[in-house]
Amino acid sequence: MEALHQQLEYDIVDENQLLELDTEIVKLIPEPFATQNRVIAIKDKGDSIVVAMTDPENIVVLDSLKKILGKSVTPVLIGEDVLTDTLEKYYKSIRTTSQVEDAVENFEFVAVDEEENEITIDPKKTSDADTPVVKLLNLIITEAIKSNATDIHIEPLTKNTRVRFRIDGALREVMSPPIGLHPGIVSLVKVMSKLNIAERRLPQDGHISLKTSIKSVDVRVSIVPTVTGEKVVMRLLDKGEFGFNLHTLGFTERDLSIFQKWIHRPYGITIVSGPTGSGKSTTLHAALKEIRNIENNIVTVEDPVEYRLDGITQIETKEKIGLTFGASLRSVLRQDPDIVLIGEIRDHETADIAIKFSLTGHLLVFTTLHANDAPATITRLLDIGIPPYLVAYQQTRGNRH
């Protein structure tokens, strides 16, 4: 890139500029042409359009761009990998926006008051199954599954609704439907998860079981009231067999060797700590997948069961009927387990039971804990109420544990 810059005197694209391009500028060039000819429009300078290209010397492409854009073209250099990522990011957003527009083309707003909007659909134009809200929610969930998202956030802003997916631990905005659609989306989610449609002042939690053309998923629904309306967060749980293993999670060889040594111990406790979305549950389920065999009785207590593992007894807690972590774990001990996975240490009771299990001398315990990093786990356990003598610090053979 630097050699081409010096030889041909073309500027190199500023990658920071690529983080927030105007999609109206990007879509001036049709996606098939942009993908085939490796170009993307990044800025309108009035008399010309700045276009990032991998080959700014391609005269045929430059002439075609002038005809498409109706303006002169200012080419800048861009790397192949960066261009591929940028094309995928923005043209996917453009496709999704177009689908949203198609879904809401028959949508009408009816002003009611400052607190809410109503939706009216002309029954002559659309059937109940094809209403804009249904189309939009189907689109949101389908796109989330295609993107391997773990969570969907649907939140009302002042002028529009913001839809974000959590992918690889980070939230990414994917679409912004009209704010007038928001009450309809929330109501539809409530109907699907069997919640009280009339209740808008209190938080509600529900569950949806969905079967899509891609795969079947369980959806955990949380709805909370905010100053701008009700926010919906949906956790997507794959009902299929868990697809990860320890070798595909990104461990270095050294770390993998250390972790494998610990998960094959006959007793003790392994706590995986980290912030939300950091991969704690995924790591432990991958560990269970590696060590499961016909000789071990493995039992998990989770809220909710995020991944299904064949050959492992998985228990899902239900607070409403009294099936708490504590109640479940006390029963688990009578199930003759060899290995127990506790979904998360949330309070003193759960932490106390987990540590006592690990001290029996015949039980291996896996669990997770919300903490910023591994050292903070000790402070967190002490804060929960675990006696200091059970959270020991020892040094052996020059290695700290």
C-alpha cells in the first residue's frame, strides 16, 4: 500500500473514516458492481465522489463509475481485507434497511398522546399473518440467528427504535425502525411469550420456543419499562447440540494444556470468571463436552440451560415454583454425581454449596462468577460471604495458585 502510494501518489484510505460511512453515499454504487470490481463510495465532495479501490489504475472501472455516479471520481487506495469487511458491513446494513422498509410499507401512525403510538393496518391490504409488525419481528429474529447473535436488544429512543445484536460479546446496531412500530413489537413479543399485554409499568420475564427455517431456538424474554417506553431484550439459546469444543475457542497451546489438566482432576472446583458475554458458559460447556464419558455422571444446574449436551443431565431452575439453585443443588447430591456444573455463583448460598461440594474429595465442580478478571474472583467470593480460609492463596514449586 505504501509502495503504491509513493509510486502512484494516491492517498491511502483512513480506516477510522470507514467506521461511520453514510449509507446513502455507499449505496450510490450498486452492491453487485461494488463487490465484483472491489470499490466502495466513501464520501461526497460535491463535485466528485471519493471512492476506495484496491486498483485505482483500472480505467474501465473508473469510466463505469463516472457513468453510474454522474460525477467525477477521486480514487483512494484500500487494502483487500479491509475492503471486504467494509463491503459486508455496509451493504448488509443497506439490505436490512430495505427489508425493514418493505415490512413497514403499509404502516400508518395514529397520534394518541405523548406517551404512546397506536398502529393501524388496513385489513384490505394485509392479512394478520402479514402485518408490518409480524414481518419486522420475523426479520429481526431471522437476521439475529443468521448472524449467530446471542442477544437481541429492542429499545425505544426519542425518534426511532434501535435494534442491536450482541455478536462475539459486543453489541452492534443493525436497524432503526420507526418509533411508531415499537408498541406493536413489544405487544407481539408479549403475546408470543404469554405475558400481560396491559402491564406496562413493571418488568416482565417470559419464554418463547421458536422453530425457524435455519434452526430451532429457545428465546428468553426480558421486558423493562424505561422513560421512553418498554425495552425488550431477548436471549437466543440454540436447541441443537452444542457445536464448540476447547480447540476452537481460541486458547493458546499453553493455556489449553493448563486448562485441560485442571478439568481432568478427580475433585475440586474450577471457576471461570469474567464480564457478561466473555464466554464463561461456552468455555465450561466445551470442557464438559471434552470430559464426558460413560463412566461419569455429569449434572448441570443452570438458569437458563443455554446449550444442550447429549449424555449430560441438565436441570433448569424455576424460581416461581421454588426450584432455586439452592434447592436444585441439594437434590443433585442425592443423584450420585461425579461432576457438577453450577451455571453461576449468584449469592452466598450457591457459593457455599459449590465450595462444600468441591471439598467432599470425590466431586469435581465447574461454575462461573461475574468478575472483571481472575484475581478479582477472590475478592468477589469474600464479598459474597465465603470464609477467608476457604479462599486460600498458596504457592507451590514457584507457581502461584
